[in-house]
Amino acid sequence: MTFYGNFAYKLMICHNMSKKTKIDFKAFLKKFPSVEMPVTISDEVSNEFSKRNDPLPMPLIEQYILSYEEEEPDDMTEFVPCFKIKGTKKMDAVVYWKAGLMTYEYVLITFSPMGDMIDRRVIAGTKVENEVVVKSVATIDEDFNIFVVGGVNKDGNEYNPGNSQSVSLQLLQTGKIAVLN
């Protein structure tokens, strides 16, 4: 086998091994600093997370995020670790920011201690579709209640708070994200 042929063969073996090698769940969790509640999540804080937290390496994104995404992200989509919710006992709950084309979402995802996904939900963000801007903000309190308020801005008109909608969620100790109203 030539040098290049041997090199390519070794590279292929390493690539296939890395695809099958499971990355330790603790390495994923270390990317998310633990924070005390209450916390409010809005568009205005996304830059703070980007400045404070190291980006997620692609192997961690592939293993712990992409397999649970509802839609296939494009090549320009970014995933930024935000925080880990402190005080959970039988599960781990993290929030990450997903920045795609005209869609910016904060996603709460819960995992078993072994790293298996329990539940996932978009809890805040901004989405632009056909000149309609939909924005939502979430607050998570000390009891893991999540209050989400969202509004719509159509055709560049000023936002009307009377058109806001809200939903109350709760992060259960089982890892499920329950809708309360």
C-alpha cells in the first residue's frame, strides 16, 4: 500500500471509530455552567452566553443535540450552550441557543443521568416568517416553573402588548416539561 493509500485507510478507520465512539455525557454537561434560578431568557442575553461560554464541539452537538432536533439544521446553524439548571436531582436540564436563518430559539432539553433525552421544548426566541415577527421570553423560577410570554409584530407595525399570549410550564423532577395551562 502506498503512503497516501495507507494514510487514507487510517483516516477512514479513525473517522468510522469516532462516529461509533460515544462521548462521555459529563463532557457535554461541562459546557453548560450551572445557574441558580430565577433566570429570564430573551434575545437580549444571547450575546452574553456567546461571550461567556465556549462553543460546543461538533461531536457533542451531533451526539446530544442534533439527534433530537425537529428539523435538520443547515450549515449555518449555530448552537451555543447557555446554562444548566442547578438543583435537579434525578435528571439534568440544560438550555442552549439555536441560531438559524431567521429563527433564534432557546431550547430546554432534559436528560437522564446516563445522557438519554427525556424531554425537549423551545421556551423562548424569535422567528420571522412572511414579514411577521414572533418573539417570546421565558422566566424560570426557583420551583422550576417556566412562564413564557410571546407576541407578534406584523408588517413592521408597533408591537401591541394586548395581542400577547402566555403559557405556563413546569420542569418536573422526572425530566418531563409539563404544560400547566
